[in-house]
Amino acid sequence: MKLLVIGSGGREHALVWKLARSPHATRLWCAPGNAGIAEETLAANGRPVECLPLAADDLPGLLAFAQGEKVDLTVVGPDNPLAAGVVDLFQANGLRIWGPNQRAAQFESSKVFAQEFMRRHGVPTAEAGTFQEPGPARAFAASLGGRCAVKADGLALGKGVLICRSVAEADEAIDEILVGQAFGAAGTRIVIQELLEGTEISLHALCDGRTAKLFPTAQDHKRALDGDLGLNTGGMGTYSPTPFVTPAGLAALHEAILTPWLRGCAAEGIDFRGLLYPGVMLTANGPKVLEFNARFGDPETQVYLPRLENDLVEVLAASVDGTLDQVELRWSEAAAVCVVMASGGYPGPVTKGKVIRGLTAAAQMPHTKVFHAGTARKGADTVTNGGRVLGVTAWGAGLAAARAAAYAAVEQIEFEGAQIRRDIGAKGLV
């Protein structure tokens, strides 16, 4: 099969790495890819993965390429092309593509849509309101005592959520998004949710329009600094599985969240084929959905795919074809940990082009994979090319072993200004 992956981050490197291991993959392109993706080769024939000078949001260019090369299956990594309708475009031209269509992608591209859908169909979530004007928004936030999450409606690279613990903080957040337009058009509407207390986990469910197959749990670390301090980021690291949910608990989460969600999709004619990723807070009053994403998480993908024992090509094809009920997802007993190495200043402005050293040494460590996110080639060097640079991932018999291996690999790598969190997975060891 000829495969095309759309995207350039750590999630896409993990997808390419796993797809390349499939005997079905005879040629694989990534648009635009990164320095690490360009080093992958196919297990079936040793052919290198080819990176394309096509942006992930260049829908006409992607379509023309897929048509010209007669690509058998396209896999969409990031949210932007999904929200822009890349799946609809490819399907209208007779091409097979994995990911939710534009209407289904609204679960991520519009927090207002997702919040109102959950209310209509009984999906457990926080008390919330949606607003376009600052006055009513401030009044609602005040009714919550200022303890709330203020969220931009649209896509904001995982950074459009401001956590507030006082009325003053809430007013400032509302003004920042609605008045100051900190997130541009993504913040013309906002959702304000009560601040939920509990343990936050990431759920992933592969869907084919009728069936949803739940992954094991993972836990992301969104804040930039140790102890969950600092600004929200796209994710500074993750691990899987978590100790907070038993197999019976996972089945209960499916019943509480995915069952009413699937029923709601059927009632509203939403054909969701792709990956649903709810962020969930385990509260004293049961699980509550914080928000939905409509694609693989980043960096969650980097810990899920090393644990997935199925052929990813076959699994994604079943999602596209509506035959997921015939597939049993198989997972390794190993734990996996991903530590993100980010550029200095992230999630704010960063300087690119810093030479990365030690990648070869880290790659030689057992049960370890360094997934590239923001990297590029500059002559003979691999250099930084974004905020999140690498996802250093390791797996082993238990969380402590996987965590130690991941941080041992991190110690092999250096670039100017590198920042990491030192507490990835620590909550799972308490």
C-alpha cells in the first residue's frame, strides 16, 4: 500500500514509525514531515520514508499529490486540516483517508459545539456557559466564584485555555481572549467551565461511525513547569497506563462517556470515523469531560503506539471501512513514558536553529525511541525548528523502569536552551 501521513510533529513521527513497521506499507510519504521522519525506513522493503515540501494545510497541493501518486490511504495527524475539511475533499475525489470529516471535527474545532452537544446528549461534563460578550461572561464567571476555565472556542494550538482561581483572574482571562483577541478568530466566542477538582486523564477511542474502541489510559502534563506550574502548553510529557483506572473502571468510562456520545452522533447524523480524544477529570462525583479532541493526542501517541501490538495500517483501515467491530485492540503490558524536550521560552516565542547533539547515543539505548517534533536538517546537523523539539520515549516493565529509561535518554541529548519537566509520570508512582 502507498501511504501518506499529513503533519510534521511528534505525533506524526510516531504514526509514521508505526505505519512503517507494517508489511502492508510499500511506500510512505509525510507532508511536510521533519528531520526524524526522514530517517525512517519501511520494514517491507527498506525504502526510506519521503518528506514532501507540502504544508499540512495546503489542501489543494495534498489532493493533487495523492491523486498523482494514487495513494491508497492518507492518515491525518493534526487538527487544522481536519477542521478545514481535508477528509471531505479527499472523499469527494474518491480517495481513502483516515480522520473525521469537517462536521465531525467540530468536536475539537468548536468548544461551543462540543459543550452544547454534551448538554443535549447527557455526556457528563462541567457546568458551563458560552459567550460572545464580556459582560455576561464576567457575570457567569463571578457566579462560579472565579474558579473556572476560560476557553477560546476555536483551535489555538492547545494553548487556548486559561485556568482561573479568582474573579480577578477570570475577568483578566475573559478580557484577554474576547477583548484583546489573544487567540485571534479562535476567541470570538468562549466557553467558561467550572473548575473541576480531581485527577485528569487522557482517553483515546478509535471510532468507525458506529463502534468505539477505547485505549488504555494516559496522563498528559500540560503545564510548562514541574508541579503543574507555569503556562499551558501543547503537552510536556505523558505516560501510559495510569494507575487511576482499573479495567472495570475503563469499561465504566466507556459506558458513561462513549455510549451517550455515540448515541448522540447517531441521532444527529454525525459520521465520526477517526480518533476521539476526550480529556477527562475523575471527580468525586464521577468522570467529567473537560473537552474533546478529534485526533491522536500529542504526546500521547508517542506512548500509545509503542504499546499497540496491532498492525496500525489494518486498524486505521477498519476505522475508515466501518469494520472496527471485527478488530480487537491488543496492548503490551509494558509501561511507556514520553518526556518532551522543548526550546527555551516555550510556550512563548522561541529561537530556532539550535544544533541538537546526542541523538545517536540516545537512539542506541534499549527500548527507547526519540520522536522528532520541531526539528529540521541544516547541513550535516539536526537543529531545533519549533517549540516542542523532541519526545524522548521509553518503555519497560513498569512505570518506574520506563521513566528511568526515558530520563536516561534525555541526559544523552543537548541543545542550547533545552527545557524539560523532571516530574513526568511522578503522579503514577505515588
